[in-house]
Amino acid sequence: MSIQIVCPHCGAKGNAPDSIAGQQVRCSKCKNAFTAQTPTPTSFQAPAPAAGGFAFDEGSAPLAVEDDGPGPIARSPLRSSGSFGSFLMFRSFAGRFLVIVFFWLGISGILLQAGGAFLGAINAFHFSAPAGLLLILVGLMTLILGPMMLRLFCEVMAVMFQINERLGEIAELLRRERR
């Protein structure tokens, strides 16, 4: 027999075996952990077939069972709520935010440099046509290659921050398994 479980965080519904009642589960939609509750007779409703495809059968239940024993599952310090206290205690990092800020500052710098090259080209045409054409070429190359190279650099930095977070999560899972 199966029971309907509702995620208290995002409201996602799914069917699960009745043996899951009282165990910790993780919602496949929002990834938050919660205790699966047995529905009361007044609140139980059989899941209706979804027109948009949101009813689940036992083969594709949206909830994954976590067998960590009794008690709530502690959230990984790297996936904390993002509060200022977590930031101050280095449980969350500002890396992604800094990469975004660096990207937009870099785009601004690229636009300023390209604009300066074009203005310099106008001034250089008074003295030498080849020098003016060279500055126009520099401005065009800056506008074309600059954002692409900056984006590539920022993506590499973002991937490095994600790798660091995943390694922290793996270390936390290994610590929990050892207990």
C-alpha cells in the first residue's frame, strides 16, 4: 500500500510505500529534508492523475528516502540558508557573488577600453591613417574577444567554487557515515 507525502517546504506531492512513514526523506523538487508523515483520515486524499504530469507512482516517487537513523538530518554547512551568520562563520562563501560582480565590472572595463580606442582612433586619424585604423581594429577586437574571454574566465572560477562546495558536501557525508 502507498501513502501520499507532501513536502512542507514546496508543497510537492508524491506516493511512497507506507513503510516510509516516520522516516527522513528528501524532496526531489526542492531538495529539503523532512519527516514523512502518515496522513490522518480527514486529510488523506487519493492522488488524482495529473493533467500536467505531477502524480507519481511507486516507480517514480519524487521523494528519496534517507536512512540516517532517528532525528532530523543536519543540512550541509555549505548549503546553509545563506544568512549573514553563516557567511561570517565561513559556512557559506561569497565566491559566486564575487565572480558575478567581477564579470560585470570587467564588462564595464571592456566597454570603456573599447570606447577609448574608438575615440583615440578619431584623434589618431589627424596624424596618421594607419594608426587610426589600428586603433579601430584594437577597439573591435576588444569588443569581440574581451567579453568572451572574460566569460570563460568567470565560468572557470565558478566551476572551481562549485567543485569546492561539492567536495565539502562529500566530506560531510563521509563524516556522517563514520558515525
